[in-house]
Amino acid sequence: MSIDGRSLATLFREAPITVFLGWQLRVCEAGVAEVVLPHKPEFEQGLGVTHGGIVATIADTAGFFAAASLVGAGLATVEFKINLLAPVRRDNLLARASVAHRGRRLLVCQVSVTGEQDRVVALAQGTYATVESNLSSAK
């Protein structure tokens, strides 16, 4: 799937947040996406665990790209829920998302975030709406 001649992988790679976080889009096809986030000490809150907002960010991003793999990048997150199940201590994270429902305007994705040794640290669900916009003018 492309937007303005750019693939979703290119869109991901060129986003300023990608440089900031250092994550990678490993899979993005057929309603499935995987995002890998290597651990950085800067992600830790005061108690030495990865901040829940970082875990939520990778989950939302994986959900977005799973949905975008079916309908393109003209999407906005309209609802997001996450259950943080276990603390993350210096683990790399992997968010696996899949589209659970595709309607006319809304797509619902389920996301699992795992740490080392495939330990599930979070489960999330996001709803993404198709939007009418000219994404090339968003820069």
C-alpha cells in the first residue's frame, strides 16, 4: 500500500518519532503489523521500569500500521485501551497487531506487547477511523 508514492514502510522509517525512539517496522501486510522497540535507559521511569506511555505508544503504532496495511495511511486513532500486565525491565519490546474488525470507516485492532522470552507485558485494543485529508500537506 502506498501514500503519495511512499510505502507504509517508508512512511514509518521517515517519521521523526522513528529516529527518536529507534524502533523498526518488522511486518506490515494483510491486516497484521509488528513493531520492535529496542530498550533505551531513557524509556525508564523513576523506579527503573519502562514507562507505560512507551508501551502504549508501540501498541498504538502497531495497531495503526496493521489497519493501514488494509486501507492506507489516511487513518486516525479514535479510541485506545491498554492493560499493562507486567513491568518491563530493560527488555526489548515487540508489539504484534492484527485487525479484528474492518467496517466501512472504522477498523479495530488487537495488540499484544511482549518483552524478553515472549513474556506478554500488555494487551491493547485500538480503533482507527479513515479520514479525509491530504496527508502530503501535513508536513
